[in-house]
Amino acid sequence: IQYWEIVVDSRTQNELKIGICKEKRKDFEGAFSDSSSGYAFYGLGELRHGECSAGVKYGKKFRKSGIIGVCLNMELGTLSFSLNGEYFGVAYKDKALEKGPIYPAV
């Protein structure tokens, strides 16, 4: 189980996408979660994976403040998030999350 946190502060101008990517990205034209290898919790209170237009509602919105917790359980193939210590449950369950390499992504 891997867990890390990201502090969102007043310098954050736009909604963030926080999560993981299964590949090292060299192309920064699109968000990491717009590909099938990216899994994200988006600041609009949505999940994003493989598409850029809309996502499933999840958690709460965040923008210029908060601490986002990211929990990756590779044994179970799950990815979960929290905001300011409030756990939102499993966001993704996918066999692809059981194998590395996996990289933190923002």
C-alpha cells in the first residue's frame, strides 16, 4: 500500500487532477488522465480516466485549499482519495493497478 498527500494552496489557479499514471509522460499537451493509463481525482469533484469531457461524481470539489490524500493498493488494484482527512472510498478498482510501474501524477 502506498499513500501520499498533496497540499493544494492559494497558488493553485485552476482545478487540479491528482492521481497516478501507468506510463512516464513526455507529452504534456493533454492531462495525464485523458489517456487509458491515467487515473485522477479532479478538483470539480469528479473522477477522470480515459476521457477529458466529463467524469463520474466523486468526493468534494477542491481548488485553492486542502490536503488531498492518495492511497494506492496494488495488492487489491484499488486507488482511493481523501480531502482534509475525509476518506471518499475506492475511486478505481482495476487489474491494471496491480502491476507497476505506476507514477504519481498531478
